[in-house]
Amino acid sequence: VVCVRCVLDTGLPPTGFFSTPLVPWLLWFLWKARNKYVFDNFAGTPADTVSQAIVAAREWEMAQEKVEKKLPLLKPQMPTKEVATVAQSDAAWSELSNNAGLSWIVTTSEQCIVGNRGVRFISSPLIAEGLALRDAVARCYSQEVKEVRFESDSAQLVKAINRKEPPLELYGIVQDILTMSVSFDYVAFAWISRLRNINADAAAKNTLFLLEQI
């Protein structure tokens, strides 16, 4: 049966792609090779396993590029435009438990709506921030809001969305946000200081506290 050591000993050939990690694909095809050996009595070679992993990784990356091209570009807007709806989001994350409290506050001229939820198995505070903002976008999307400004105190998250250049751990979350955002007539993502985000911050911390009491 193909083993990890055998695959590594073959040396990895040029892959032809640059942003997709190859290791997860190697592990997946090692697992598939193991299953073929156990259930079908078929023993593949390390070279075959490496080649299949490279082909699959290439196909996956090409598919992601096609999805990216299909996403409509957000309409360029002046970030200082006054809008009737402002949504602030924040997250509190525990390094010890990997739990997180998410919160968002949607404010209009008529009302202020607060939402929150606790989530487990979150690997970084940046992912928690991304999930909180995605919840805020989803709320406005479901309410068919036409013009909205989303505010977060995570500069890295706001930069990733505005430049459409998310780090790998944020890729899926940012894609969800961008996909929903094209439904708005006007949308902006802005960074604000933690002091200006104090209400969402307090709600997130309280949500995390309650989650960890369960």
C-alpha cells in the first residue's frame, strides 16, 4: 500500500499551481489508495498517488478561479456616503477553548436590532471576526436592505473584503460576503476603532461568556 514516506521519497514535481496547498490533496489520495488496497486489493505506486493529487488540486484551483470571475464586481462607491442602515459586528474568541461569541448590531433611523450566537471549534480570532460580519451581511440580505455600510474593528478583515484578497483561512467566508453583497444597491465595508464598536464588542464578550458556562 502507498505510504506517506514513499510519496515523499518520490520528490514533488513542479505542480503548475502556486496558491493551492498540495499536502491536503496528498493526504486525501493516500487515504483513497489505502481504501483501494484494503477493499479492492489494488496497490498503486507513489508516483500515481502524487500525480492524482496534483491533477485534483489543479482542477480545484481552476474551478475557484472560474467562480471568482463569475462574481459581479461590487459597484464602486464613495465610502463617506450617508446611508440609512449601518451594521457593526464584532467577535470575542477564547484561545483556550477555541470558542467564540459573535455579535452584530444593525441600526436604522427607526430601530436597532442586535443579533448574537456562540460557535465552537473556531481556530483563530480572524475567522471569528469574519463569521460575525458574515452574520451581519446575511441579516441585511434577508431583510432586503438596499443601502448599508458594514463596520468592523478588524482592519485585516475589511482589507481582505475590499481588495478581494482574503487569506486562505478566510476564503470561503469572504466569498459568501461578496456573493451576498452584490444584491445591495450600495454597500461599503469600513474599519472603525474598538472604541466606536464598544456595543458589539460587549455583546460578543457576553455571548462567549454564556457559551462557556454550558
